[in-house]
Amino acid sequence: MASAVRRLKGLVAATFTPMTTMSDLNLPVIQQYVDYLIEKQNVRNIFVNGTTGEGMSLSVQERKMLAEEWVKHAKNKMDSVMVHVGCLSLEDSKDLAAHAASCGADAISAVSPSFIKPSSQDALVMYLKEVAAAAPSLPFYYYHIPSLTGVRYQVFDLMGKMQKEIPSFRGVKFSDVNLMDFSLCIHNYKEFDLLYGVDEQLLGALACGAHGAVGSTYNYLGKTTYKMMAAFEKGDLLKAQELQHTIQKFMVYVFDMGWGLPEFKQIMSLNSGIDMGPARLPLLSSLQPEHHESVKSKLKQLNPL
Ligand SMILES: CC(=O)N[C@@H]([C@@H](O)[C@H](O)[C@H](O)CO)[C@@H](O)CC(=O)C(=O)O
């Protein structure tokens, strides 16, 4: 008898890592952060220690402390905690994967190593297989983000290999604009979860059949994005387009200012009232106090709390 596998659906907030002004972890605010996501953004899934969480800038020990804290506060409140365990070192990734299982995470995910890159698709799958095997009871999601890793294998080609080689393989977190590759994955591998990761064009991915989405903006635009998804599901394409366009206008404002992850972290502090602290070096924010009112009023138009 086939076992019932729980599908991961809806929005997944890629969490920021709260830090102090000295760049240490600020774990005590995580409980409030979890409640904020549920109550204010209607978001019940989180992706911890990923790009938005500055996972690669954290030590293995810090990543373990964060995974434990997020799981502790999300348990019985949220639907799913996925922990990103990708590292440059296979041993570190395996260590983090085993730790995620031991602390009660619901799933793990890993990017490809990006400094010394896999020498072939098969080498990448062998690498991911070892990571996944360190937490065999947890669903494993490949994290495809070629703009950061520089590893650009078609996911469609990799999926067949991962399906064959990795017993716990459950899906892909697909952070790329190549909707043809994404669409091929969905249509050829229907039993796997395909989660989209370019928030500003989620509507296109929904049209391809995306099962859900993982991203940074769902921390503060979760509700608005859910409205867009609901309009799409009801067949009200005009309303869905309007909402996606509204979100895009905010992103254009952000990108035109030359902003990125360190500024997103500040935007989250401004919107949630929870102090996320600064991003860790080598990132440095250029959002100044004089921008605060403008950011707040733009977000208020998008996502009235
Ligand atoms: C490159 C990047 O950081 N992409 C983000 C997006 O959510 C991105 O912030 C958003 O689409 C705005 O460009 C996510 O795909 C990353 C993510 O989910 C993560 O934190 O792991």
C-alpha cells in the first residue's frame, strides 16, 4: 500500500536571523517572530538558515542553535519547519542534517556547494544523497538558486537522478526565473513538491502549477501574497495580476534604491516591530533612518496590518 505523504503547500517564509548590534544571535525574539508570522501574515511554514537567514555566514554551532530555537517555538503552532543544511563542506552538511532530525525539524534542504562546485550532475546527486542520508527520516528538498551558487544544471535533468538515488527526496525549492525548467519539473514529476522562490513573479509560477512558494517577502507580504493566490485559485486572474503588480511595484522601489538582503532585514524590522538587527558582514545596509517613513507607508498600502 502506498504511504500517504504530506505535501508541502502554500507560503513558506524564509526567515531572517535576528541579531544583536554586535552581530550575535538574538534568539529570544524568535518566539515573537513565530507568533507574528502566524497572526499577522497567516504564514505557517518556515525555511530556516537559508539565504535570507544568512545561513552561509553563520557557524555550524549557530545554525544548530537557530534550528533548535525555531523548532521549539514553531512546534504545534506551525505546519512545517524546513532547515537548510547546505554548506561548502559535506561533513558540515551531514552534521547539520543529523542535527535537524534530532531536534525535531520537519524537513531539510540543501544547496549545491558553490566554491568548489560539483564536477558533474552525477557528482552533485552523489553529494546530496550523502547529505540526505544523514537524516533519512526527513523529507529532503534540493535548493536550486543558480544566481548565488553558480551551479546551473537543469533541475528537470537532476530530478530523475534524485528520484532514483535519494529515497527521502521530496521536492525542490526553485529560486530561479527559468519557468520552462520549473514547468517541466512539475509536469514530469507530479508526486514531488515544487516550491517557487522568486517572489516577484510567483503568479507566473502558479500558472505553471507551483505547489507553494518559499521567499523572503512572505515575512512581511504574506497576507497580500495569499490574497493573490486565492484570487488565482478562484480564477480571478485580473485580481491576481493586480495584486502581483502591486507587489512588483514595491520590489521595483526596493531594487531602484539598490537594496537587497541587508535592507530586506531592516524592512522586516520596520514592518513587524521586531528588531532583526543588522545583517552580518560582508553585508552592510544602506537603508538610512530618513527612508523609514517611506518604506513604512509603501508597505502599509500593500499589507495593512
Ligand atoms: C536570491 C534570494 O534571496 N531569493 C529569495 C527571494 O525570496 C527574494 O528575496 C525575493 O524574490 C526578492 O527578490 C529566496 O528565493 C531565498 C530564500 O528563499 C532563502 O532565504 O533561502
